[in-house]
Amino acid sequence: MFNCNNFFLVTLPILVVVFIVFRILFKILFNYPISVIFRKFDFVAFLFLLLFDGNIQQFSFYMASEWLHLFHFNLAQKISKMIIILFGFLLIMLSVAFYFICYSTYKKLNRILMDNNRNRLSGVFFLTLQVFFRNFYLGFLNSFLRITNYYTMMTVLIIS
């Protein structure tokens, strides 16, 4: 739980402030061609994308190490582990469903959030595979391989 302090104390506030500033810039510059640069910031879903999409690998790395040692006798540690499990469940559920929710909510405007993929259901599926599952897999794999020697860990990570 304390592993993610950097995210909650530094990354989260900075990204929220930057998002709000760029959203205001988009509203001010809406009638000018330069507003295309800030168009993504008009979508509230893009804030979630900024916050969690880039940090899935870090979260899954820390969650895997916490999940290896789930059982404790101390009540405070049990509550901490329960919060970690709930946070992990919410992270997985929201990250998998995020692009599908955006696809159904924003319809044609979802193409702005789709990067290089097509704005179709198959494109949303492949974007979820590219972004979430790859990062989630690498984070878990890296965490589980920490107990092996360096050469084994690097070989497995390079092959995958």
C-alpha cells in the first residue's frame, strides 16, 4: 500500500492540475486551429487514461508482491491487504472496461482516444490487449521474477 505513495502524493495532483489547465486552454482556444492539440483534454475519460493507463505496470508490480504475502495476524495489516485487493480488483475491472465504456459513451468522438486503432469494437479490443494486458502481464512477471537470479529474470523478460 505504501509503495504507491509517489503516485498518490506526486503524480496524481500534478496530472489533475495539468489536465485542468489544458482543458481550460482547449476551451479558450476552441475557435482556433491550435485547439486540436488540446482536444483530448475535453474528455473526462482522458484523465483516467492519463492516471492509470501509464501506471498499470507499476501497480501490477506492487500488487503482485503484496499478493504473495496476503495472510497476517495483525488487524491493521489485514485491513491494508483488503484495501490492496479491492484496489487491484477495481484497477483490473476499470482498465479492461475503460476503452469499451469510452466506445459506447463517446461514439464517433472516441476516435480521439483510440490512438492508431480503428474506432470499432475490434479496435477497442486490440487496444485493450495492447495497453492493459501487456503492461499488466509485464508488471506481474517482473514482480514474480524478482526472486530469481538476474540472468534468468532478464532472459524471461526479453523473451516475453
